[in-house]
Amino acid sequence: MKLRAFSLCNLLLAVALATLHFSAQASDTLRIEGGRVSGTVSSDGRISIFKGIPFAAPPVGDLRWKAPQPVKKWSGVKVCDAFGPSPMQNEPAPFSMWSAEFLIPKAPISEDCLYLNVWTDKQGKTTAKKPVVVWIYGGGFVSGGAGCAIYDGEATARKGVVFVSINYRVGAFGFFAHPELTKESGKNASGNYALMDQIAALKWVKKNIAQFGGDPENVTIAGQSAGSMSVNCLVVSPQAKGLFNKAIAESGAGFGRNYPSLKQAEEAGLKAGEKLNATSLAALRKVPAEEILKNITTYRGPITDGLVLPESVSTIYQAGKQNAVTLLTGWNQNENAVAKPKNAADFQAQYNQQYGPIAQTFFQYYPAQSDAEAAHSQDELARDMSYGIQNYSWAQAQAQQGKGAYLYRFTRKLPATGIYAQYGAFHTGEVAYAYDNLRFIDRALRPLNATDDQIANVMSAYWVNFIKTGNPNGTGLPQWPAFNTNAPQMIMLGDEIKAGPLTEQPALDFLIEQAAKR
């Protein structure tokens, strides 16, 4: 009887100690730049989650339109258990093909937005340093935030990767040049505050990610849409040198894009000040954020400022001055559905006029013998002009310089109901598959099935392998060949996953050649 009592006491003590140990794990604190932080853990206690870690001082007041400044140190332990505010933008509402899980939370939204989030395996402290991926969201450079449901990092962290998502300023808060700002900077540049935020976050990763089990020498930057364009800018920016060694770029790049010059952006900044009756920088910084948001609506992306972006993306690549990376890039089958396509006659008339004697070559790639065929060609053309030629050009530039590149096409038409049934493999549709986040998709609107689960399993494995090694291939996966300019191939990620020739290469080459002549 006494033995049983002793054993029971031991059991209770063991349970108590286990509970205490779990509590200690759940409330572990880490010392980082600025002070100590605590986070939360996943439901099974395996993944540590830190949300809302400040990586720079709030860019408000006199820090509006300044390069991100160091975080202010805090005392005690900062509890990082919720996303920081999304950057200043209009309140999100579902539109077009994007339902709520593709958008930021309705609140909080604020100028005070420079926060990041980390997901990491709790075992990371006692094992080898893990590869790191830093996620940069899209949103046309005027919206978006790290708090979007499909950007969750837990599933990727479970596969041995430290996942970091970051915020950056958007719209007129992220891209605004002005002669006084240029003078104030001391570097004869202004405007690219969004890109500066991204670089500041990457510097934070370099300094602090080892505390979370991450390897600061094995960092992949990844993004989609404007996030992918950001990745492209970072790859060519001398300000980002040494902060990463791999890049994932989904549907977006800057090849052939004419980003405004610093002078053009400064002139636009002066006009914006006149519109707000704020003719000095001091006055502009006193304008309420809501008024800036409402009245300055022309800023939609990077500026060739001579500092963050010294020259155009194409020029920097042609000179071989870009930062060395291995690249995984591609686009989706139905990126840009045309809402109201022209009929065949009008479509033919438009491009006969545009291309003249070589119009027949154009119509070989984008035929228009019937209204239905013309409508399909317009969707294909919109996709290729917006994303195809961008990411294809980037893969080409990489391969021509002997740098590794892997090209994909996402072709899965997401199952959907109601208004969402009209969209196929739409812009952003691949993100939840690539990061194994289908659990966040609204199944009432999009009744996904076993095929979707299988695609997500394969895609997320490719992505994780690339993040770890720079090569997406692995045991049990269909072979994904590296991009080769002599015989370009890509992998199709859809109902069937297989590699094959880039069949639209002639069409893309034609569009690129014609664009260069304009």
C-alpha cells in the first residue's frame, strides 16, 4: 500500500514537472536587438510563434518618409503574441477573385507598422542552424500585410525552416520622393521607403535569427506579385548585398519596367504637396495619415533613385552587378482574366494597327478567328504581358550568366462556387499551396479536394527543398529541370505535375522584342 502511494506521488510529481516544463517552453524568452521577447506555441507545443516583433522605430511624425530607424530598447519582456498593425491603406474588402483569407485583417491598420513575425521549431535551439525564408507580401505596392491568413508560417516551420514574414510601408507612405527629402537623406536620394523597410528587416534577420535557431548565412527571400517585384529589386540593390543567397519570385519582376526617375518622383511629390496645401516637408509630415491616404494616390512602386535602385533592373543584370542568388520563379495560368474582352474584329483591328506588317506573326501566337478564340487570346496576352515576360526574362538573365534558375507554371483551377467559379489558376492562387496553407482556404467558397492536397504536398516540398539547398528536387518528387536558354523547360504545377518545354517561348520572345523597340 505504501509502495502504491509512493508510486502515485512519483507519478503526480512527474506530471507536475512535465507541466512546468511545458509552461517553461511556452513562455521561453529570447534576447534580441531591443530587448527580450516572448511568444506563443502551436497547439502541440512544437512550434514557437512570435508575432509583432518591432524591427524598426515607428515611422511616424518626423520619421515619416525616412529610412527605417533603430528600434527603441524596451525593459522587461515584450509579449509578441499578435500581429502588429498592417501598413496604412484602405480597409480591406473581398473583390474580384480574392476572398477574405487572401486579405489582411480589418484592423489594426496604422502608419506604425514595422513589425515582423517568426515561426520556428522549438528543437531548433539544440540542433544545427536551420535555413530561413523571409516572406514579402504582394498588394500592388498599395495594400497588403503580413497578417494575411495564407501567409501563416507554421506548416513551413514544421518542415525544418525558420519562417519570417515582414511588414513594409505601402502607397504614398512607402514611395514618396521630394526635393527636401532628397536633401535631408544625406545620400542624394529619396522615395524607396518600402524597399528600405525590407532591407532593414533583412538586416534584423542577419543579426537576430540565430536566436530562433536560424542560419543567417542561409536566407531565402520570397514574395508574390508586388512582393516578387520587391524580391527582384532586392536582388539588384547594392544596399541588400550579403543579406540572402536565394530568391523565390512568384508572378512579378522588374525587367523592362520603366520605374520613374528620382527627378520625376520629386516633381510628383511637389505636386502632391501643392494639392494638400503643404508646400514644405515639415507641413507634409503634419498632414494626418488619413488625408495622405485619401489624396496622394499616384505612388505605385519603386523609383530609380540612384541609391536603393541605382539603375534599371535590366541594366544591372546586363552589367552583372546583381547580388548572387539561385532563383525559383514562375507565374500562373490565369493571372489576368480580361473582364470585357473585345470581339474578334476589334481585337484584330487593334493589333493590325499596332504591329502593321508583322501583325500576322502576333496572330500566330494570339489567334482571333472567332469571338471565343479572341477572348481566350486576350486572357493569354494579358497574362504574358503582365507576368510571363517578366519572370521568363528573369530566368533567362540568370541562366545566361550561369546562375541557377528553376521555372514553373501553376495551372490548378481552384474548385470554387458562385462568383469564384469563373476564375482558374488566378493571381495569388498558388501561395496557399506553396506554403502548405490550404487549411486557411474558405471551403464553403472553394471546396478543395484530395487533388489540391496532393498538389500542396508536392509544391511545398519543392519550395522547402529550394529554401534549404537551392535545388527544389528531392526523393519521390517529379524531376524539375534547371532552366536552360538553349532548350527552356518549366514544371507544370496542376492536376498533373510534370516538366516540359516552355511552349510559349516564341510568343514571349516576340513580345519582349517588340517592347524593346518602343
